Amino acid sequence: MSSNLPDTGFVRLKQIIGDPKNGTPAVVPVCKSTWWEWVATGKAPKPIKLSKRTTVWRVADIQAFIANVHSEVPQEDEAHDDQ
């Protein structure tokens, strides 16, 4: 799916939205507040709390989210078909 995600397992928020300080590229290029708003409204997958201060997401859930968002966005050719 995305080369920035492992094949399986869990990812932390900075692996999803990126971290410029550490050079981690964003898989979903949104700010932290947008991501948490999407989680709260159900647009983004629910996280898993591993401990009091450790929140993760299943890689499979993030891959499915990306695939779903990608299928909802009109492709370049489709966007210009009505002209």
C-alpha cells in the first residue's frame, strides 16, 4: 500500500501524519487537530490505547482508510470529464 507503513502491526500518530523534525514523511498529510477531529467523527480509524501514554493504530486500518479516501477523491481524468 504505502511504502512509509510497515506491512503489519501498529503505527503511532507521527508515522501517520508525519514528523518534519525527524524527517518522517506523512502518509496522511493533515495536521494533528484535523486527524483527531476525523477520529472523533468516525472518518478516521479508532486508535488503540496500549498504555496511558501510548496510542497506536492498526496498519491494516490505516491502509483501508487511505484506500477509502483515495476511492472517494475524483481522479484527474474524471474531474475534467464534464468539460
